[in-house]
Amino acid sequence: MRDRIIHKALLSRKVENRLLSLFGEGKLSGTVHTCIGQEFSGAVVSEFIHSGDAIFSNHRCHGHFLSYTNDIDGLISEIIGKESGVCRGWGGSQHLYKDKFFSSGIQGGILPTAAGCAFAFKLNSQKNMSIAFIGDGTLGEGSVYETFNIISKWSLPMLVILENNQYAQSTSIKETMAGSITDRAKAFGITTFEGDTWNWEQLAETTQQAFDIVRNEVKPVFLLINTYRLKAHSKGDDNRDKSEVSHYESLDPLTKILEANENNIRAEESKIDELIEMSVEKAEQHGYSPIPADLVESALVPWEQVGQLQNKRVVNVINAAFKEAMGEDDRVIFLGEDVMSPYGGAFKVSNELSAMYPERVFNTPISESTIAGIGCGLALEGFFPLVEIMFGDFISLTFDQILNHISKFEMMYHGHVKVNMIIRTPMGGGRGYGPTHSQTLEKHFLGIPGLTVVAINHLSDPGIIYKSLIKSKNLGPFLLIENKQLYGANLLQSLPEGFSNEASVEMFPVSLIKPASAAIDVTIVAYGGLSTMLPEIVDELFQQHGIVAQVFCPTKIYPFHVSKYLDVFEQSEALVIIEEGQGFAAFGSELIAQLSEQLPGHLKKIKRINPPAVCIPSSGQMEKEVLPGKTKIISLIKELINEN
């Protein structure tokens, strides 16, 4: 084992030194965070990893990757940016994947995913574990402590390894860190160990103990490895005191081994140099990955009449769909705050689920970011997580997980992994909950590549959508918006006389309320909970004002391609878009932009109806004035149609 560890440390150093020279030669771009001086950390830890374990690293990941995979070709090609790289050039230096090795440049953000994988191993009664590397600077991130709490409380098989190289980029931990590093883990009841890379043989013994506890006792362990990086944070940006760096250079164990030429290591060094040069030559012979064009669906969709919907409340329909899905598939997991019986979630969507499936429904702490990340880890291991965020306002806390991890993994790791999961949340106002519990925020998630955003309504059966999505299993991550006003409403039972309800024939149907035979004056677009007032608006516009309107109510609001529905929008030269959230840079803005491209000059009259730029007031009367209501909407539509 000793010789293997030394070989891995030497390989890491030689590869990274060559990467720095390649950067100087202009053969790679971006950033290169080396672990020169820290190599014995990855070299030692990799000795105890088993097949099937999951390894999570950070921006300073090359040594971990090489020690685990020994893939020189894949690493060098990836960092040069070539198609022959492990992620075909999409990930680069900081974002590597191979055989359950993941790395990410977001500090601490990947820890919840690591916890999710550990959770999956425990649920499957596997002997595998998650190993997560973080740095001392990462201790400033809240996701670290959220994860510590959950892995300790749930006793998850996860080893957190903190490499303390004493600097967060250029800032010494003396300036930014209070208290003891190990005490932070101990505060959560996590067993801790400590070692260093200068005494790496002792570190190997300590690491063996840490692995044994995690693997055999199925509980988390924290391992602090004190070390020092001898090179700059990235490439050449180093302003540390030169005498300090020189001191640690004199202590460097790999330098001492090379100087002593232990076991003729100089000969091995030459062989490694040859392998590296061969890898560079191979990489330079390959091309670059093609950039895929945007997938734009342009064929017009067919429409069909919607049959009589169940006379049931929307909340009960969703609840029944989850019961059925969990009964049919034991890979479906339900996570969220207060979702277990007898409470059954703040809006009772998860009512009775934990009584029926106690081994697959879990109450979580108030840790929205980490809940989402755990769902990601579960999905990577083949589960299908349903993650509930209690109020839509709190979805902002999951933004990093969704933007930088959940939605990005498949593309960043070039299709090596798939994250099939649903994050669902009740959104919107109308209940008097005030500024932080009544917002409509889904627009902030529109446009994230890899994420699909769906807003259910009462014009079609949301249970069918949920069951189809869960059964499909290979569609990636979804954000499902459930407007709070919908929960108490029944599925649509009747329409105004002379109007029909049609649905586009697709997985996420658009509902189209249209007159049976009349020229259409205006097309009204709205989604989500606004659907409950649309039939009444259409009826009153026709009966009292002689205005013939059709309603276009989509469920999938991102990605959205209006080209599939041009035949609908061609029927009227007037367009009204109603949204409960802020209108600036929202779904309506995108719809108008697409229509201006697809039907230039066709729309003569356009009106967007949104709340004013204020927070949602708690006062019931003030809230009614702020949110789009039936009376205001009808008045504005009349003004639009009657204007010259």
C-alpha cells in the first residue's frame, strides 16, 4: 500500500505541473486549481474506497480524481477541452465525472447530493458509502451545517473529509474562522478524526479507522486533514508570504521522497512523465464536442375534447395520484417538512402517505436547500424523489441546488448521469398569508437549461400529469407549481353555454376554452391557479359585453415553444396575458417575444395584467386590490377591445 500511495501522490503532482505548463503554452483556458502539496490526501483516501461508493470532490479535485480513477488521458483531455475528455470538454478542471466520482466548483453545494447518495445506500441496505471532500473555506457555507445535521440525525453512511490548507483562496482562516474546525462536526454528534499529509502513513491508519466506522456502523464520520498547498490558488494568483510557502516546501513529504530517491522513484518519475506526454499528444489529436442546437418543437399539436372530469378537489386528486404511484413503485420517496401523518403537510397533499408507506415518507428539518440536494443524490442512485417545499416563497432557498446541481449534472457530466426527480411547492396568494408566504416566484426558474417547470390547473386532471411523469422516469428534474387557491377547488365541472374545453394531445396539455362557433375577439393566456376564474371571465365578457374570448392555459411553462400552438393565436388579433407574479421578464414577456417572431405584425392589441411592483400585503382587502381579480381583468379587457 505504501508504494501505491506514493505513486498516486507523484502522479497527481506531475500531472498538475504539466497542466500549469500547458496553461502557460496557451493550450488550455479557464482555471486550474492545483493540489500540489496536498496530494497525499487523495492518495491515502482512495486506498479505502470500495466499488459502488460515491465520491464527491470540489474545485481542487485533480488529485482526488487521479488517485481514484488513474485516468490520465481522460483528465488531461477534459481540461484541454477536447471531446476525448471524461465529460467531453463540458466540465473542465472543476467538474469531473467518472464511475461515481463527482466534482463541482460550488463550495459546499455538492454535500447535500452526497448525503442523498448515502441515504440511498442505507435505504438499499448496501455496504457502500459517500465520501465528500471539502475545504476549510467551505465552512462558511450554510449547506455544510444543514447536511451535518441530517446525516447525523438519520445516521447516514457518509465520510466528510475536510482538507485544511489554511487559506480560502487568498484569505487565511485566521481572518475568517471562529472556533475549532472539529468542534463544528462534534456539535452535531459526528465522530471526528484528525491527521495531516506530512505524516501520511499515520494518516492512512486514521483514515482506515474512519472508513471502518462509516461502513460497519452506518453512521457519519468527519476527518480533518491538515495540509498546505504549495502553489497558487489558481494558476499564478498567489500573494502569500514567500517565507511561509518556503517553510512548507521544506516539509513537503513528496519532495523528501524524491530527494532520497526511495525505491528508485526517479525512474518511476520518468515513466510518469512519458505517460503524461502521451496523454497530451492524444488530447491534441482530438476535436471538440459539437454544440447541440436548441430543440424547438414546431409541429402543430392536435387537440381533443376533454371529457367530464372527476367531481373532486384538486388536493385530493394529487394526494390520490401519489398514493397510487407509491403503491406501484417502491423507488418513489416522499421528502419534506411536516409531511408525515398525522399532519400530512401544510396543505394535506401528503395526507396518509406515511401511514401507508412508512419506510418511504420522511419528515425533514427546515433545510430547503439540503432537502433538494438529498433528492438529487437519491435520484442519482435510481430512486424517484418527490420533494415538497412547504411554501413557494421558500423555493428561493433551493435556487443554488436547482441551478448549479440538479439541472446541470446531466449536461455538465455529458449524459453520464440522470437526475429524475420532482420538486413541488404551493405558490401564490389569495389567503392573506402576507409578504413572505404569498409570492408567485416561478418566473425566476424559467430559462434554466435542464429544468422543466410545470404549473397545474383545474381544467385538466393533475393526477394524470403526476402519474405519467413518475412512470416515465427518464425526463430529468421538474419543478411543479401548485397554486394554493387550487387546493380547495374542484376540477372543472361545467363551462359557459356555447363553449368547449379542449386539451392539446401531449404529456403536459394546454387547456383551451373556446366558443363553439364565433369569431374570436381576444385570446386570454393564464396558467396555474388563475384557471379557476377563467370560465367566469369568458362567460361575463360574452353575456354582458358581447366580447368573444378564448382561454389558453398551459401546464408546461418552461420549456415553452409557441410554434406548436400558432393556429390558436392566429384566431385573434388581441392578446391578454394574466399572471399572478411580477410581469417584468416573466412568462408573458417570453410569450410575446416568441409571437412577435412567429407571427410578425399579427397582434394588434396586447395587454399584460400583473400585480403592481409591491410585496403582497397581509391585509385581505389590500391583497385583493394587488392580485389580478375578475372585475379588474374584465374591465381591462373591455378597455383593450374598445380602444381605437
